[in-house]
Amino acid sequence: MNRTFFIPLLALSICLGACNEKPEAFDPDIKNNSLAVSPDESVAVVCASGIDFVNIYDLRTDSLIKTINEVVTPRNIAFSKDGTVFYISDSSYGNIREYDSKTFKLLRTFPLAKGVFGFAVDDKNQRIYANNQAENTVTVLNTATGEVDKVINGFNGPRQGIVLADDNRHLYVTNFKSDDVKVVDISTDKIIKTLPGIPAVRQISVDTQRNILYGASSKENAIYALDIATGNQIVRIPVGEEPYGAKLSPDRSILLSGEKGSNSISVIRTDSLTIEGTVRGLDGPRQAIVYSTANPGRAYILNADLSVSVIDYHDNTIVKTIGKN
């Protein structure tokens, strides 16, 4: 009798130890970070791919309230538009996880493939479009069923840069290895256009009213503005060193460029396509930039140590920093 139960219990004991072990980092040489702020600006969720945990800050008390440890190389974080859930992608686990925004409990895990990176969530929280830099694909995930609707091929090193335009018609996907952006018609899930000429393209933003795509080039230390209709370059704006960010404000009047190499943010006016100011004193800011809607003129910036700085981009100052050791 003892022998009958001993073997299963031993196997269970082994599994409890081994099954909880984290996998090895799949693509540790590729570095990025991510910041998501809840729609009511009560919570910020932050990560960096070289740090195997995710921090959650209460923005009302400026305090750390939760750490999620079940990650290896977290790549991207995004809230649903209604703010009820948020998602985290992990390129080493090869999945996207869904968490409750109030309790921070894990709700669901969507298994994809190792190399999953940046993603975009549609306004109705029905679809997630997920880049995979290793597979050179974009996966269309149905959040209702938890199943993959389609895998779109034809990309070349799609990393964090992926934007679902506010016209809800087109998806813009960066191709780091070919220095361009692919445009996908989401009604057919097919690539319809390529916008070339942004070397080492990082973050992108899309202005559908002016028909302009903005992209950060960490190789050329510049922000590029492209005409979406023709693919032609409108302007190349020199900024600080190693710009990763190219974040357009909700009113489309300002573009912020997070410059990792110079620890700064360039503030670009979109009407003149010129720099009107620079915020200095940050710590390795990249593309993790979120505008405040509660306090216009301010934005949240993620630093290299997972602290979050609140900047005023009208007077080019750091207002405060949350989570600084």
C-alpha cells in the first residue's frame, strides 16, 4: 500500500519544485521596457525586460503596492480601454497574461510562442494584435475565446512598436531589421503598405488627421515624420542620443521622444515639427511614456530602475518621481 502511493507523491513533489522554475531567458540581448497607466490614473504597471518582476504603483499615494514575480522577460503592458484588466507579454514564457486591475490576480494565460513582444488591444477588448520578433509574425488573438484567430506573416523583426490607429482600420507594425513599418488592413488582416526609411525604428505614433507617422530612430538619433499616403519623408528631426520614444499627445499637438543615451525627453511641436524644449535629469527613458489626461501638460516616464517620473512638458521639469530607491 505504501509503495502504491509513494511513487505518485514523489512525482508530485518533484513537479512542485521543477514546475515552478522559470524558463531561461529566450532573447535577453534585446532590451526594452514598458509602462501602462490605468484609464483613471490610479495605478501604474511597469516592467523592464532585464528585470524578472513587474511593479505596480498606486498613483494616489505614490507607493509600491504589488510585485508580480511570474515573469522572465516581460515585454509589454497594456490596459483594456475600460480599465478592468491589463495584459503582460513575456517573450521567454511565450505568452500574454491577463490580470484583474483591482485585485491584480491572474485571470487567464494565452499561450502563444516564444518571442512574443509588443502588442495592441482594440477599443472593444475583443482582439489583441501581438508582435513576435523571433517568428516575424503578428498574432491575432480573440480575447473572448482565448484562441488565435490568425497569424499574419511578412514582417522582419517586429519588436515593441505596434499601433492600432484611432480610425480602427489600420495596424502599424515596426520592422526593426528592415528599418520600416508595415501597414495592415485589419478588416482582412493583410499587409497593404510599407513605409520605409526609419533606421533601427523603435516607437511609432500615428496621426490619422494629418496622415503622418512619427518614428524614433535610435541609430540616427532622430525622429522621422513620414507621409502615410506616399511613404515619403516629411522631415527628420535631430534629438538626443538613442531615442526610443515617439509618443504623440492625445490632442496631437506634442510628440515626446524618450532618449536613453542622453537621459532626456525632447518636446516636439507637431505644428512646426521643431523642438520647443527638453526635459533633463531622467534615467534611461525609452518608449515607456504615458500622457496624463487628469493633468494636461504632464506625462509619466519610466526610468531604467523602474521608478516613474512625472514631467511637466510645458515648463520642461520633473515634478516628482515615484518608486525611486
